[in-house]
Amino acid sequence: MTITDLARLADPLEQASILIVDDEAGMRNFLVKTLRPLCQLVEEAENTEAAAALLSTRQYDVMILDNIMPGQKGLDWLADQRRDGGFTDTILITAYADLQTAIDALRAGASDFVLKPFRSNQILNALRRCIETAQLKRENMLLRRELETTGVGRRRRRELVGASPAISQVRALLDRVAQVSTPVLITGASGTGKEVAARHLHALSSRAGAPFVPVQCGAIPADVIEYELFGHAPGAFPGAPAAAREGLLASAQGGTVFLDEIGELSSSAQNALLRVLEDGRIRPVGTERTVQLDVRFVMSSSRALAEAVAAGSFREDLLFRINVIEVPMPPLRERGTDIVELAELFLSEIAAQLQLPPLELSASVKSALLRHDWPGNIRELRNFVERSLIFGSFSLETLAPARPAADILPLEEVERREILHALEAAGGNRSEAARRLGVSRKTIDRKCTAWGL
């Protein structure tokens, strides 16, 4: 059973934050005593003004709202909140339950309503239903979005595959930073598995039961990315929906936001993101309210952001803010036999997805895979495997050709040439040559002594 499965089995109230809005002190006291032992946070307000002040400081999972209070009615105030970009799910409590009240509650944006007087189990069941429904809606939205941005049948891997020293070093670094909320920048060429590394980090963290929200910064038009990230009020811009929309950042509450190719963000989006990273708050477009975030940011870039800063296309202060922990992803050619392990994994997965007969990786095919440089990295390897399955054989002619037999040198001669080349490139520095070759200084000393150097 996965961590996510365990989280689903837990009581949804355990991690919930609740706001109680009621002018009756006795009702507030009853609800606080009932909910505080079960919920992560329970706060109370005696009127809508006090509630608005609390909502301006943080986001709550559910608000329990009395309808009949001095001054403005709860439903009227809730409707105003919705128009101003408020997204908090709300349970209306009322002593007057008729059809018109139910209709008005739905129109105002209430998720449920409970008739006074009620027992503790009634409000607890309503809260659980509300939280579970909100989670399902959010998961559905995120899954639909992921399906739109992912190839049909392609799995989103959540674990790094392989045991090579290169990927083991990445895995160890991710293990080290998994339990802190510090931003992480994952760098590396396109196709090296940066999103897989981000998902691996999320799965290791205490946030694993909450959403992982990937955002492809280059795939969202610059003129709408702020609406996508931060959400918006009804009619906040031409063509905006009539209902307020929660942004992608708010949808990741408690979880991880993965900003893929952050260097593609527009300058205005960079400015807004910097503010979010500094104070942990967002402001939906077209509103005057702020939403407190509890998310971890993981970013990726396949281009050198320092060069983007020098070119004036990326903010230097934003680079300083996100580059606290950098995780460089190695190119596939440096991962040795991981190439074969990944190819075997893709063969089984794609054959099952496409309902095609599997192919066997013979020794000659494995040699060809290990010989190729894979400039397109893991994405190129996967496409090669998929193409081979479709045609029923491995198209080795598309890979780097084997060297002619006449060009094959004795291993000792190859070793000698490479060591001498490394020494020359390092200006005779044996320690540096050893580092570049991935061997010990003693190995270089021993070889040089044998060659009379």
C-alpha cells in the first residue's frame, strides 16, 4: 500500500482547517469543543467582519457559516465573498430550512447546509462529505489537466530507475532534502527525467498524500499564465468565466508545485512568482484578497539560467531565490547499464499499452544501446523502443554504427591513450586527470610509473 493510499484511509478531518462564523457564543463553543480534538486547526469569528479579517490571513478548508446574524445575512456575505474571488468551501447552518433557502444557498456557493439544532455527528458527517468532495473535484481537475498534457497511455513515473553512480547520487540528494520545504531547482538537458525526479522527491516527502501539480511554463501562453497560476475572480478579464476559478498554486495546497522550464516564464509572471516565494501568499487576479499557500516549489530548467540572467530574460533575484538546492540530472549516456534497465521497462510497459508482442533484448541489441550517445536522452530511448515494438524489430541502423574491426585497439592501448589525453588536458595535474577519468590518484601514479613518466 502506497503512502497516498494510507492518506486516503485516514480521517479527512485530521489535516483540515475549519473556520466557524456564528454570532451565538454557545454554538461557537459547541462546535469548537467538537472539532478541535479532530481537526488540525479550528478558528472562530462572531460576525462576518471578523471572518473576513481571518480569511485575509489564511485559507481554510471549510467554513461553517450561520445564516441569520445581526447585520448582513450569511448567504449574502457568502455571495459577496464568491464574487470577490473567495474559494473556501462552506457549510451553511440555519434554523429555517425551506426550498428557497436551499436554492439561495446553492446560488451563493454553499456546499451543504445543516438544520439547527443538530447533533455532533451530523456536522462531522457534513464536514467529511465537504472535504472529500472538494478533494475529489481537485483531483479530477488535476487528472484531466494531466491527461491533456500527457501522451495517451504514457505513465507518469514517480520513482527514479537505475543503480548507476550518476543516478544514485541524484537519489541520495533528493533523499537528503525530501523533508524540508526549501525550493529545489532541477537542471539538465531535455529528456533527462527532471519531472520524474520532482515526483520522486514529492513521493519521499511528508506531502506525498497531497497534490503534485505540474505546470509546463512554456506551454501556457504568457498572457494567461498568471490567471492559470493564481486564479481569478468572475469576469476578471475579457472572456473570463462567470464563476471564480481557483489557480493551480492554490489547488496544490499542502503538496508540491512543479514549475517545468521556469526560464520560459514571462517577466510579469517572474515578478509575481518572486512575491509568492518571498511571502507565501497569492492574490487571485481581479481580487483584493490574498490566499496563504502551504506548498513546496520544485522548478526545472534545461537552459543555463545564469546565461538567461546575463541576457536579461530572467530575473537575477528570482534565480537567487530558487537556486537554494540544485539537483543536476545526468545525461543518459553517463548512466551506463541504466540504459538497458530503462529499455526493458519501456518494452514491458509499451507492449502492454499498445497490446503488441514483446521483443527480447539480445546481447547485440544491448551493446548497440550502450554504444549510442542518446542525445535526446530518456525520451529518445523511449521513442526508439516504441518504434521498435510497432515494427516488430529493433532498428539498430538508427543508432550509432559500430566501429570497423580494423579500428579496434587493445584495451591497454585505449587506457594509455585516455590517461595521457587526460593528463595533457589537465596540464599534468594528476589529481585533476584522475577526477576527470573517475579513477583514484593512485591508479594514475601506478600507470605513469609503469610507463616511465
